[in-house]
Amino acid sequence: MDQVKNYLLPPKAPREFGFFVDGRWHESRDQFERLSPGHGVPVTRTAKCTPEDLNAAVASARRAFEDRRWSGLSGAARGAVLLRVAEILRQRRDEIAYFETLENGKPIAQARGEIDHCIACFEVGAGAARLLHGDSYNSLGDGLFGMVLREPIGVVGLITPWNFPFLILCERVPFILASGCTMVVKPSEVTSATTLILAEVLAEAGLPDGVYNVITGSGRTIGQALTEHPDVDMLSFTGSTAVGRSCVHAAADSNFKKLGLELGGKNPIIVFADSDLEDAADGAAFGISFNTGQCCVSSSRLIVERSVAAEFEKLLVEKMERIRVGDPLDEATQVGAITTDQQNTTILDYIAKGKAEGAQPVTGGQAIEFGKGQYIAPTLFTGVSPDMAIARDEIFGPVLCSMSFDTIEQAIELANDTVYGLAASVWTKNIDKALTVTRRVRAGRFWVNTIMAGGPEMPLGGFKQSGWGREAGTYGVEEYTQVKSVHVEIGKRSHWIA
Ligand code: NAP
């Protein structure tokens, strides 16, 4: 662990991880070596699991579910484990943030903030475990009483992406555990370290063996096999809409497992002339640049009232040019490296496409060279029309497209002109406009005069092709349960056969 003592330099040698099944660490024959996107040096080595490893993990989760070692505990006992997890995460915050930064390329200060959010997820999950309950029907007449029980759905497969490896994990794991389910987790191959570290933390906190299992490897092999597995009762998938669609096919072709899908977005930020334009410009710069725009909820379509569009774009450019892009391990960095080579190419290709389509990059529009790692300048395109590829496709990078409107109806129409419905933000000091837009724009998460705010108490999820179901908070726990209707006869039965 000496290599992680100095959290402000890349490690001298990569940290090695096995995979975690049935409460024990296992070695694999093949390994994947991850180079940090910010420095290009090896930082971790993780297992390339086989289909047999996956089967062992699912069997372990199945045993742990069926013998009720976890679901049979009281909500208070499950909650106590989750609170201990929160405490251990507090102690290991710097170490976890360090590996998150090394593998993902996000700024270290941001990564630490994300761990704080994760701690809160476990605390909220602990409360939710204690409060989980069903319902009763005292309205069926004197002879019959009805109860609705909530039961854990069983073995959950959890597939997570590389953009927020630990945060997305922690927006799900405490709530899955609160419900009494067991699980097999498959993180993105390029960012597996912190999901594996969580296995150590959960074990130390007293989670019984077999409840949390982690297998690592590529999505196309081990991820696909998890989606098809006939002994997995529910799959929670967070990632691209394309792979989400393949999960639906896999569920239909295997065992009709229940699906939770958190997919892509092309999220609008609507700015009215009566808003505080300084605040809105700061929100728009943050909304597209945070995490290098590699957020499912990044606000990538600016829809601004025409009368203030030029003034607003000028304010925004001024803000975007002051964002500190740089080494993810530098405390002062606000925007770090692009996480994968493939994503870097995708973003630069979209920037080229935007220019070819006739949009104007008024700031950014190119890679930034530091001699190592891969970085892209926060970019604003003006002169964008709604049919351009940069206005329609999820780029998943720091590229914002500006479009204008004259009436509230046009603003709503532009905002809804997408196959996605993940998130939206509206900026106005007029309560009528704020509420009208909030009620009419189809998105699962909404922000009024703010952006990407909130905690794990609130549900997360999308409308339209952004997904199915909700994660986090009490809604999130309920997703991992199923309801059973129980009818109890009271008194003497009125006989069918006289
Ligand atoms: P992705 O390619 O869909 O990958 C997501 C996860 O699925 C990774 O663990 C990946 O493993 C795995 N995977 C890949 N192919 C698979 C297959 N055929 N079967 C099963 N699993 C497979 O997405 P990404 O590029 O990592 O993430 C970016 C996308 O995620 C964006 O569209 C973004 O909007 C979306 N996202 C949505 C949310 C949300 O809450 N709605 C949050 C974050 C991200 P490997 O990486 O190892 O191949």
C-alpha cells in the first residue's frame, strides 16, 4: 500500500487485484492492465474472468440469497452494516478517490467529493433498510384482511460504466442491500479498482460472504454473459442506450429477468431572458464541462431566449475559458483527462463533424496537448440547428451546442426534440415559466435555477430511451423488491358447498 501513500503522484507500479466471489479473493490466469488516461502509465491490473468464474459468482449469490443469511436479518441489522460501510469509506476516502482518479482521469478534488456522496448513499440506504415496508387493506370487509408484502427480488446483476465508477456503484449497492438482495457486480473493465475495493470495505463492515460478488472483464464477454444468465433475477444496467437495448433482448431470450436501465441523454438547459444570466452561464459551463462532459446528465443542448443569446454566449465563453483543465492529480484542476482513447476519438470526430456541418466553435474545439494523457478544451458551438448530428447525438464530451427560441412553446418543443429524456435544467425568475417548462419537458431529473444538484434521497432515472426504473432513495430500494398480495380470511368461511 506504500504506493498509495503519496496521492499526488502516479504510482510507481500498478496495483494488482483478484476478483471477489463468496467472500474470498481469487486469482485469474489473464489480466487487464489499465494505463491512467491523465499520465499514460500503468496504474492497476485486474482479472479477466471466465464464464466459469461468472457461474461461480452467480451460484454464490444464489446460495447467499436462498439461505436468507442477509434477507432474513432485520432492516435494523442490515442498516447497521451499511452504516459501518459509511464509516470505513470515510477512513479510506483518499485512497478510493486516488484510484478513481488514476483509472478515470477525473480531478482528484472532484473524486474526493464523489466519495462523500457515496458515504451519504450508504447512510440513506441504512435508513431505507429500516423503513422498507409493505401496505395493508383494511377495506375488504369484516371477513377479509389484505396485506401487501415487499420481498427482495433475489440475485441482482449490476453492470456499471466508466464515467463514475464508484459513484454509480454506490447509488445502487446500498439500496440493493437494503432490500435484502444479493448481487454480482461487473464494472467497466477500464475502471474496476474501486468496485473491488468496496468488496474489502463491505467484508470488513460485516456483510455476510456471498452477498456482494465482483467479476471483472470486458463487457462484450463477461458483461453479455451476465445479461443472459438464467439464474439472475434482475439486472441493473447503467451505460449506453445501444447496450441497454441488447440487455432487453438478452432478458427476453433467457429468463425474463427484471431490468433497471439507466441509459444515455442529450439534456437541455433552457435559459430565459429574465434569469440571472451570470448564474445561468456558470451553470451551463459547469453542466457541460464537469467530468469532461462524460456525464449521462451533462447539459449538452443550450436553448437560450433569442433576445439575450449573443450576450449569454459571450458570458459563457468567458466562463468556459477560465476552467482549469489539467493533470487530474493536481488539486487545482477542474477538468481532467478523457477516460478512454475510444471516447477521445469519438469527441474529436464530433467536433470535426460540427465544423463540417457549418456550426461555429466559439471557444475550444480542439485537443489540449500536455505532452502526456488526452485532454479536450471545453467547447461551445453556436449557429447550431436541431437537425445537426452534434445537436442530436449523445457526444459524451465537453461539447455544448447553442440554439435559440422566441416563445416558451418553442423552448419546450426544442427541449423535447430528442429520443432521450434523462435530465433537464431551466433558468428563469418567473415561477409560471419555471413550472410550465418543468411540467411539459419529458425528463426524469429536473433542475430549476441549478444543475446537477441533489442527494441520494431523490430518485434517479430517465423517460423515453433514457431507461426504465429508478435508482436511489426509497424508490430505489423498492425497485429491487416485488410485492406479494396476501389475503387472510377472518372468522368462519361461508361455504361454497352447502
Ligand atoms: P457502455 O459501453 O454501454 O458500457 C457500460 C457497461 O456495460 C460497462 O461495464 C461495459 O463493460 C458493459 N458492456 C459493454 N458491452 C456490453 C454487452 N454487450 N453486454 C453487457 N455489458 C456490456 O457505456 P459506456 O461507454 O461505458 O458509458 C457511457 C454511456 O453510459 C453513455 O451513453 C452514458 O449516457 C451512459 N450512462 C448513463 C447513466 C445514467 O444514469 N443514465 C450514467 C452513466 C453513464 P466494458 O466497459 O468493460 O466493456
